[in-house]
Amino acid sequence: MAKPTTIRVPENLLNEIDKFVKELKLDRAAYLREVLQKGFSADKQGRLLMKYVRGELSQMEVCRELNWNPWDFLTQLKNSNLSRNVLLEDWMDSAELNP
């Protein structure tokens, strides 16, 4: 169930939004909900990927939080131009596992 909330929006932005939704014959409230959801999702993904890059979260923790599979994670990491947070020690340890 949706809950009402109040935010302050600069008048020039609100005017621009009103003009846009009027031209496209959209409902302003529905449009703003959609934009808020998309923006929140993008921001959440970005912040969680940065936590991964900083070593604060593991790949699997990010995948769990965003409901991604490991391939989705690697694709998003690449699309965001970010590197995996694998250290040289991690590579050395994994090399010792393979005879």
C-alpha cells in the first residue's frame, strides 16, 4: 500500500515536470512514483557496488541484496567501469588450490 509523503521540489523543476507530463498526457503522481523508483534503484545499485569495490561487501552480499546472479553482478560491474576487489593474495591463494 502506498503511503503519502511530502517533499520540497524547486519550483523550476516542478514546472518542467508539469510541462513534460502534460505534453505526454501522463499522471504527475504516477510519473513521479516511477521516476523515484528508478532513481532509488539506480542509486542503491551504485552505492552497493561502491561498497563492494571498497571491500565492505562481498560479491555474494551484493548479489543477495540486489537479487542478482553472479553474471548480472559482473556485467553491472563492467558497465559501471569498476574493478573487482580481488587482491594479489587472493590470486596467490587460489593458485595454490590448483595442482
